[in-house]
Amino acid sequence: MNTGTQTADSTHTEGGAFEFVQALAKELSGGRIELPSFPDVAVRVQRALADDDVRPETIVRLIGSEPALAAWVLRMSNSAALNATGRQINDLRTAVTRLGFNVVRSAAVSFAMSQLARAEELKGLEQPLRQLWNRSTLVAAMSNVVAKKFARVNPDTALLAGLLHGIGRLYLLTRARNFPALFSDSAAYGRIVSDWHTNVAKAILENWDMADEIVVAVHEHEHVYREHEGPPDLTDVLLVGDLLASFHEWPDSLELNLQGVHAIGRLDLDRERLERIIEESATEIAALRQALGH
């Protein structure tokens, strides 16, 4: 390729990036960001569960209005990871009660992701959607294990936060397909994702009336120098879950990624303990990911 063509391509990409960022800024300032093609029933479940006084009957009725989601919740309630008794659950009310509201939220998110992969308007994005979901289930399972073993954080909440940690990336992916020159430039697109995805996630989760604890965790889980008073919190757990997922995928990265991470100290962890978590929890992590539809 000659220099003139390279310059034209670069200018085209920069123009696309500027246009994309402008559109993002406008959407964020307007509030109420909606995920394209995200099933409405999954959003309605999230908003219904934001009410602390919501009754199980309401959630059962809402889930039951979408047979495919009802079947998904029943399948999860009978999974090896989430049904320790092994007794078959055949009715939706029992499934919702046994799973608990936070796991029902996770079920709605995992169901929605399974539907997105089949959405006609997102055709051509199957591979990056699958990669994003694989990463999300891994971070969710790792966060769940860290919460159980090292923090006084609800493991089901950690599971949900892990599933949602990439929701901003998902939004950017669905939007970027309308900017093919930018989307084809992995470096330029990667910079935008890095700069914007946590703010986009915050806007989406606030729109869903998600609990502040989860919104903060998803928004701040990449702040490795974050300080706070008191014991380890959900943000610490999610940050470490994300680190463990990276180590799971790229084993040589852990030592470097631990440097200066304040959450590691608050959770009293080191490389040896982290490696042991992955080894000892491998079966549990695999079972959780399978339950989520990995």
C-alpha cells in the first residue's frame, strides 16, 4: 500500500473515531442508554428486582411471560453448580426461590446474551460476542469464588457483577458495527473501548436501576490504585476476579498485573494463593460457567 492510501485510510479512521465518540458523548449526556437488541424481558426483570419489596410472585409472573426465559431459569436451577441437593426442580416459583433474586438477575443476563448471539441485526458479530461472553462468565465465576473464600461479600452479587463487568464493551461493540472503518482498526477501536466502556456500563446499569454497589463495582473495577476505608468490598472482589480471569487465559501475566494492586493487599492475597484458588476451584468455576450458558 502506498503512503497516499495509508494517509487516506488513517484520516478515514480518525474521522470515524471522532464521529463515534461524538455519538457516544451525546447518548451518555442524554441518559437512559439502551442496549440494542437486548431482550426487553431481561431489562424488565432487572428493574423489577430493583424494588426491595418486590414479591417472588411478581418475578415468577414476569419470567413466565417469556417461555424461553422460564426454561432458562429452570435449567440453571437444576445445574450442578446451583442445585447442591440434586433434586429436580420443575416449577418456576421453586426455581426463583431456590436461586435467589441475584442469581435470577444473572439468569436474565445470561439468557439475554444467548438471544443477542442469534439477533439478525447483530449478524456478523457472533465471534466477538462469544469472546465477550466467555470472558464475562469467567470473571463472574472467579469473582464468585473470591467472594466466598476471601471477603464478606455476597457471592451471588459478585457473580452478577462479574457478568455485567463487560456490559459497556457489549454496547460499544453493537454500536461500532455502524462505523466499519473504525471497527476494522483494532488499535483505534481498542483505545475507545478502554476510555469509554466503564462510563457506558455505569449509564446502562443506572438505567436498569441496578443497586449502587454493583454500579460502583463495574464502573471502578479497573482502578487498581483505588483506596477505601473498611474491609474488602464488591469492587475489590470484582477487580481480583478480573485479574484471575486474565491469569487463567494468560498465565505469564499474573506477576506483572499484581504490581501495585491495592485490592490484593486488602484481600491478603499473593501469587501463590491466587494460583491455588484457580487450581482448587477449577471444577467449581467450570460448573458455574456451564450453568450460565458458557
